[in-house]
Amino acid sequence: MTSVTSETASVTASVTSATATLALAGDTMLGRGVGELLAGPADHLSGEIRAHLAAADLVVLNLECCVSARGEPWDAPGKPFHFRAPPRAAGLLAGLGVGCVTLANNHALDYGRTALLDTLGHLDRAGIRTVGAGATEEEARAGAVLAAGGLRIGVLGVTDHPDDFAAGPDTPGVAYAGLPYGVPSWLTDRIGALREKADLVLVTPHWGPNMTTEPLPYVRSAAGTLVAAGADLVAGHSAHLFHGVAPPVLYDLGDFVDDYYADPDLRNDLGLLFLVTLDGRGPVRLRTVPLRLEYGRTGPARGGDREWIRDRFTAACAALGSEVREEDGLLVLDLR
């Protein structure tokens, strides 16, 4: 039998007993119309939503724009949208308590590589960690380790589109992986390496096309591979619609702040803020806050909007074998 020293036992017990709340928000776009309105945190998130963020030990979101005053629109066939937020957007995110953003998405280079480098600089000066993009391929693929409630959370960002945004050995860009064709070994290797530095690992992929109501088969397959490689939690985005949950996978976080057109049937103006309780062994419980997105401002969903979110999320989770219940006005799901 292997002996355990009192010191080792104490460290193990402290890690296991440590808990943290991780707030996860989906696509956050602070350019275009939102950028024109950009002001303080209270102007873009209601007090109730800001209170949920403030109560979390770590806030992570997908920043779906660059942050810069420079650059030219990325010239690519069939690219209709270019999102660029003014530099003061970094301060807004810091004011909301955001600790880390992933830039691995299809808008990080909307205004070119110079604007991406500006984005990294503005966020760094605001005290916000970044994953999923960098000045080189090595930087883009590197994860970040952040402290949260006594736990070390490793965060890794990756996107499966577009391939022309991919970072090169000496070229700024995003961490690109052709997930429809399988999870590359570099990504599973990175997860394993991050596990050696962190208590828990969060992988946050930008995967799949817009406006899908459920995860595509390749997304579900990739999620299984990421978990098998050591991801304790997978939180995806890209669809602009929240998807169901199959622990420990949150397939799509939906949208958080934007100025997007609201589809009357798919209702991308209704969303969720995801609050995950963690301990030293992984995710324990998920609480979700129903959201109503307006033009550049997000608040709690009420009445019929809230009921629509409840019914859709409950059905989406049931289709994946998970059960949702209501507690204290939130939609709750056990993660183990």
C-alpha cells in the first residue's frame, strides 16, 4: 500500500474541498452598434446580471470582435460582417469582472492582424487574460491558468472556422483546428499539458455554423474526444443559440451582448448566463440565468420570454439525457 504523508494528505484535502463559481457567457460583440453606444457596465448589463457576474470567482466569455482603432476589414469572399470595438471596450469588460476571454472565433481578425495585436494589448493592460489567439501559433494555442476560489482553472480556446484566420509559426492569428475532420493531436496534447499545471481544465471551442438548434454530430464527437483527453468542462459557442447540456459539455452558450437581428422563430435574442459550481474533482452543478438581449443591452428574461427559454432549454437537455429543474428563479442541472 502506498503511504501518504500528512502534508500530502493536507494538500489533497484542501484542493478537494475548495470550491469556485465559474460564470460563462457566450458571444459578446462590442463593435458596430454596441460600440457606438459603448459606455459603462450599467449601460449594457442590468444590475441583476452584473450581480451574478460579481458573485462568480471567475468570468470567462467569447469576445466576438477585435478591440482596436486600427486596421482594414478582412477581405475574404462571402464575409459579410466585420466587428471592431473601440479600445475602451477593454475597460468595460474589466469593469464587468471578466477575467479571461477567448478570441478563437471568426471575428478576431475582422480588421486584420494589426487589430488583433491591438486587441491582445488592450486586454492585457486591462488585466484580462486571453486564450485562443496570439502573435504566433505557439501563443495562440497556449492556455491560461487562472485562480478561482482556491482552484487553478486552466482555460484553452480553439475554433474550427475560418482556416484563413489560423496563426502561423511567426504570424498572428487564432488557434484553428479542423474539428469536422477530427480533433488534432496538438489540441489533445495541450489539454494534457494544461492538466499538469491546473486543478481543472476548461476547453471553450467555437464550433459549428450559426443558428443551429442542436449540436451537429461532429461537434458531439469532438466533445467526447476533448473530455477523454482530460477536459473537465467543455463550453462551446458559435450558433448564437443556446444548446442543451450533456455533462460535462455545455454545447453552446448562445449570445450575451450584441446588436444582432433577432430571428422571430429561433429567438437568438433570448439566452442564458451559465454559472458552474466547481470543486477539486470537477463540475458539480450548473445554474443558468434566463436572459433577454436588446440592442446593446442585456437583462433578465421575464414572463413569456422566460417561459420560452425554460421550455426550450429543458427540451434540449432532455434530448441529451439531462434533467433541468427550477430553483430560486434559475434553471438548474446537476453535472455529476
